Amino acid sequence: MHLFRNRHFNALFFGRLFTNIGDSVYYIAMMWMVLKLGGNSTVYTGFAGFLFSLTEVLSLFYGPVLDKINAKKLLVTASVLQAGLLLFLVVLSKYGIMNVWLLLLSIPVLSFLSELTYPLESVLLPKAVEKKDLVKANSLMSIAYKGSDFFFNGIAGFILAAFSMSMVLGMNSLLFILSSILFLFLKVQVKRSKQTGSVREEWQAYKRDFKEGISFVKQPFILQLLIPLLFLNFFSQL
């Protein structure tokens, strides 16, 4: 396929693939660690699940900010921070310092960084491929996302049974390092940060962009599409 002869698309595609593999495995691993360190209490695992899902809700609010930043730089930074935090957890586990509260504190940070990568990749994809290839590129990126989630969520239990928790988190950290290296090879024109003036002016610009996004979502046609999807997503999680 000619898209895979485009090194910029390859950097995004395989970067997303490695990131998604890491996300899928560390999600299961973290939930298992919370259960183990919390004395098999479902209260801790329920709270951990809430923390994982919280960042998905909060992602609504940082959309307007992404239009004003260097998307490539932030994508690399997010991957490096994920790798660093996972290595930090490996060290804590290795020296017996890890406890359930430290683990719970790390979950929203990791989840936030993970959620941040997807809109950033969406911003960069149109700059990495030609317009005529954009639909096909989006389809392949979705396959990399959903396919790796489906497969590695399924085999995560076997991975945890075969390797120690420290090794699993260490391998995940390596995947995020590989992702950040791939994203560094992405050579595209990125939008630089725009300074509109004072902090108050920046805040006013953010509120204006956010309100525009809410107004778009509130259109009857969009709501007719979103509401059934919300119900389907809810019942699929039961």
C-alpha cells in the first residue's frame, strides 16, 4: 500500500500502534495491581476505573487549547512522560515502596497523557498525508487503534501471568519510548503557539472557542447522532 511508503504516515501509524499496545496492557496491569495492593477490595478497583474514565470527560475542555500549540512537540512530550512515569512505578515496585494510593495517583496522569495523544495525532495526520489519501489514512489509524485494543486487552491476562509486574510496566515504558522516537521523525508543518496577549485575553479566547464547540454539538442534527451513540457506548460497558 502506497501510504506505507510515506515515512511521515509510518511514524504516526506505528507510533499510535505502540502507544495503543502500551495503553491496553498497562490498563489491565494497573487494575490488577490496584486489586492486589488494595487487599482485593472492589472499592479501590472501582475508584481506579473512575479515574481512568475521568480524563475522557475532561478531554472535552482541552480541545480549544490544542489549536494553539505545537502538536508534534506535545505528542513527543506526552509519550516521554508516560515512559518516565511507568519507569518510576517500576522503581517503586522494585524497592517495595509501591502502595495503592501512589498507584491511584499515577492513574489520572497516565490516562490524561494517553487521552491527549489521540487528538494530537488527528491534528497531525492531515499534514502527514495528501488530501486524497486522508480517508484511507484515517481508516488505517482506526484499525491500529481498535485492533490493538481488541487483541492486547484479550491477551493482557496471559502477559501478566507470564511476566512479573515490573517487567510488564518496563516493557510498556519501552513501547512509549519507541513511540516518542517515531514521532520525532515526523517532519510536518506544525502550528506554533499563538500569544494573543495577557492571561485574561488568552482565557477569553479559550472561552470563545469552547462556546463555539458547544454550539456546534448542540445542533439538532449532531445531537440526533450523538445521543444513540452515547446509549450504545453505555450499554456496551455493562
